[in-house]
Amino acid sequence: MFIWESSGDQAVVDPSQALPGRSEPILADPMPHAVLGTPILGEPGDGQEVIYLASGCFWGAEKAAWELGADATAVGYMGGSTPNPTYEEVGTGQTGHAETVRVLYSPAVLPTERLLQAFFESHDPTSLNRQGGDVGTQYRSAVFPTTAAQEPLAREMIKTYQKVLTEGGYGDIVTEIVPAPAAGAFYPAEDYHQQYLAKNPGGYQCHARTGMACPLPQSGPLRPGPADDSPSRGRDDA
């Protein structure tokens, strides 16, 4: 059992104080996607894009992305300093990474705004460095865009969603938006984390949703989805 001592209000570790990591990848030979059958780290082809999304526990976030219609998904660590970190290292808060989902998708099939809408609605973007009982900078909310269009769209949606959340009594959105090249490498997580909820049906997928609908650009708010009442993840079941 792992017990994390990270504080929800702590800052991301300074790179000079981060764990050293290693040169060898943790996931050297990724298996095909357990649900979609596609390469989980496939490069985008014609009409495809990649975006990286961090919204707390990456198990449920990944499942939401493949169920929405992504072409491939992978979970891993991004936005930190330690090269090729392990899950246990990330959990200490001393690598600087956030649990992140890499989403390969076709905007003609799954529009970026719909993907971002689901992202914002599936967690509490006003909660700093925690989602429910999962506490620490590894659970921070972040978008790491890879195209010129993704970043302004995310910022526009944050601005619009902030109005909804403010009216609902919530605080400021704390979601980071950092272009992927500036955020640093995405390091795939260990194999047992990939498509975890397909391999472990009924497993933990808690996100502390606000229950407030995120409006799509050029539209009014949609009906909010159901709140997630599942308990906080025990770190010994991961």
C-alpha cells in the first residue's frame, strides 16, 4: 500500500529538486489498445490530432476518451522534470508530473470542443491539485495542446465555463494550459495502467465533478451529466 503525503495546495516541485529518473522508458514495448486494438502511441495521420489532458486519476479519464470515440488513448505522465518516472515516483509529488491521458482522435468524428467539454465536465477544474480524495500536484488539471487551434479553443471554453461555474457558486478555474512542447515529454505509464478499466471492470474511476454543464462554443449549456459518487481511490489498488 502506498500512502501519499502530497498536499493539495503545494507547488509543483522545482526541477532542481526533482527525482533523477532514468534513461530507459518504463513502457518499452506498448501493447495494442485493449479496447480499440490500435497502437496506443500511434502518430497522427491525415485528419487526426493528438491532445494531452490531465484531470486527476487517469484511469477514468482514459475510459471517457475512448468511449467518446477517440482513435487511441494512452495514460502516462506529463508536465514534470523527472525522465521516465515510475508510478510510485510520480505519486510522491517529486517528479512534477501530472497523471495525463494522450488522446489520438479525428476531429471530423470527435470534435475538439466535444472532447474538451467532456474533459471539463468529468472533473472539478476549480480544485487545485486534487480531485476528491486524490491529493497532490500529480492530480492537477491541465490541457497540453499540440496544435494552433487547440489552445485558443481551450481558453475560450474556460472563459465561458467560468461564467457558468461562478453562477453556480464555484471558484476560479485552475486548469493549466501549457503547449505540449513547453510541457515536456509525455512518458507512458506502466502496462497495467493502460486501459485499466477495461482490464478491471468496475475499478475506481472517481472524478469530483461539479455537475455543471460546460457550454460548447456557439451554443447554450447542455444538461449536466450525473455526479460521480464513487469513493476515493485507495492507492494500494493501482
